[in-house]
Amino acid sequence: MKIQDTAVMLENVRKICLALDEAFEHIDGFGHNTFKVNRKSFVISGESEKGFSLSFKSDRETQAILLQKEYFFKTPHIGHHGWVSIQNPAEEDWDELTDLIQEAYLRAAPKRLVKKWNELHKK
């Protein structure tokens, strides 16, 4: 995977995460780009020899559904808490990933931000 491809993917993640109220980016001790709200992580991205990886906070029910898809896997070390990862997401995966990132945000956000989100996104 080319460096520019991983840079584009990180920019996609940044654009999605930082559009969410009070979300911020932090580089953790392992060099991962971690996106947080209220000091709680909801997305972690990183690079390795395998390319770009994206991990997001989920619940166990959603995790079980996602793990049935071949491109998702349980996040090492934190998967037992419901976290799910994807390696080198394809362009067509980003609509689904946007929804999953927003859900991850809502799992980590304080109630006042969840309420505000729900009010703004009523169907």
C-alpha cells in the first residue's frame, strides 16, 4: 500500500471524526491516531507493514454481526470490549464506516452530546 493511500484514508477518518461535536485527535504512545470525545476513545487508526488499519468502539451485538463479514476482525487487545477493526478499507466501505464511526462516537460521548446528536438527526 502506498503512503499516499494511507494518508488519504487517515484524512477520511479525520474528516468524519472531527466533524463530530467535541471530538479531538490525539497521537497515543504507540503512534496511533486516536479520536476521542470526553477523554474516551472511539476510533483508533494506525499503519503497519500490512497497511492502514481502523478500529472503532462497538457493542458486542454489533461486533458479532460485523465479524460475520470477511473484512472485519476483532481488535487485538481491546476486542473483548467490543472493538472492531478493518484493514485497508476499500473505497466502497466508507459509507458503512462513516455510520460505524458515528455510532462509536455516540457510545463514547456524554449524554448531552448524544441528546444533541439525536435532535439534529431525527428522521
